[in-house]
Amino acid sequence: MSLKLSSVLHRGASSKPAPPASAPAARVQRRWWADTRVIVGVLVIVVCTLIGARVVSMGSDQVQVWQVQRDVSAGAVLAPEDLAAVGVAPDLAEVYLSAGVFPDEPLAVDIRAGEMLPVAAMSGGAARDARWVTLPIEPLHAPADLSAGDRVDVWSTPDASRAFGSDAVVRPKLVLPNALVASIDVDARGFAGDYAVVVEVAPDQTESLLTAVRGGWIDLVRVPLGATR
């Protein structure tokens, strides 16, 4: 009897339904638009994109004009190494000479290094009644960095051997003030090592300059740009 009762109790216990399994805990997910770090990152990307687009737009809107690389005096003709192309705003395109046009006319005004080349600075091809005289210049009798486009005072010191009397005082004389240097040829050297400097003069200045060249030693003194002429 007891065995039957134990068997019934056992079957009754095993027939009880198992308790339901507990559901996994749900994780609360934050919406991305509520995350401050995400918003800041998106704003940074947008700002950088806008700045980059603006820079590219400004670069594409610029026009190329000529910038002068050294001081050049009025009357000089610019060489390729005197110029560099730079970008400026489109509204300045009519003020400065386009880099697509090389200036082959003498300058009408002085231009300093770093300045843009104005269209108004060109002479417009106006004819000039000028002469070009070659001066034989000995080393150390002119600035070492003298270039075409500079202006110089031409001085002449008479040859002491031609002066009358052994105690004659030999003094330098200003022959031609503010002469424009047209070209320099350091390869064309004479017997004494002198080189050629070509200066531009007015027709009525030619005779006195040649007389000074034949009668003495020539020195060239640079005239600063903008100095009183």
C-alpha cells in the first residue's frame, strides 16, 4: 500500500508544470540624435566641408596676373625672370596685367618688388627718342648686383697721366645723372677685364658721355628707386 501511495505521489510531483523561464532583461538604447558627441562630430564634419568648398571656390574664382620680383625703374623693359604669376580676385582683373600677356613695352612708372604690374604702368608703345651708349666698366666700379632696369649716376674721373702738371688735382665729375641701365653683358670683357653696361641717354647727352668715356675712368653709382630726379 505504501508503495502505491509513493508511486502516486511521485507521478503527481513530476506532472507539475515547470515554472516559466525568466525573460532576458531589456537594454535601454539611447537614440543617436540624443547623443551630444554624435551631434558635435556631425557639426565638425559639416563645418569642415563648407570651409573646404569655400576655399576651393575662392581658388577657382581667382585670375592670374603678373607680380614684379624686383625694383624696376620707369623706362625699363621687363625680362621673364622679373615676373611671377599670382592669383587675385576677379574684380582686379582689369587693374593688373594678365599673366597670359607678356609685357614687352617699357614701363611708364617705377615698380617696386612684390607689387602687381598695373595695366596703367605700361607705356602703350609710345616712341622714345633715345640713344644707347655702351660703357666699359672695370670691376669694383659699379654695384655688384647692378641689373637692367636700374638707374645710375655716371661719373668720370680724368686720367691723371693726361692732366697738365704733376700737382694737378684730379676730381671726379658727374657726367650723366639718373641714366637708365638698358642691359649688362658681363661676358663681353675687354683687355683690362672691364665689362659692358649699356645706358639709355637722350640724343643731346651722347657727345658729353662719349667724351667722358674716352678721357677717364667711369664709375656707376646706383640711384635708389623713387629718388629725386
